[in-house]
Amino acid sequence: MADESKPVYLRLREIIAASILDGEFRDGDLLPSVRALAAQQGANPLTVAKAYQCFQDDGLVVVKRGVGMFVADGATRRLRAAERARFLGTVWPPVAEQIRRLGISVEDLDLHRV
């Protein structure tokens, strides 16, 4: 579920990151053009360009002039490592505390349903 309090470019970045992590786009794959992604997501093309720029700044996307934007070699691995660190450092601690507070057991967490 999208966090509506986040700026649109960060929400778009999350969508793109999820697409890479889910294998929709693999290292070396051509990403949708700014205009195509803007139309698909109902976003302003400048906002999509800003989201792509974040990936480019992080070295996760490379631009081939006149061709398009591609997922950089090793981007999936680096993105997974960064997202895992973010999850374990900021998302998981309050979840773990809530689990403890509510007395939820491992058996209660039927992880096979995910």
C-alpha cells in the first residue's frame, strides 16, 4: 500500500525498485521511458524523471544516449542489500516490538501465507 504522505517521486522510486527486486526488470534490461511510466502511473513526466535520476545517482540505472535507461549490472544485488538493510534497521524494529507486546508467536505468523 502506497504511503500517501511520501513525495510522488519517492513512491515511484519504490514502484521501480519493487519491479527490479521482483524480477520484472533484470540487470541490463531496458526500463520504460519517462513518458511511458508517467502515463502508466498517472504521474507528471518531470516527477518520473526525478525518480529515475535517484536511481542514476545511486548507480542502479545507466543511460544510453538515444536508446534509453537500463538497469545497471549488479543493480539488483545492490538494491536488495540496501532495501534489506533499510528494512532491518527501520521497518523491522517497531514490528518486532509490536509482536512482542502482543505476545504473537512464530506459529501465529503463518509465513507461508505471504
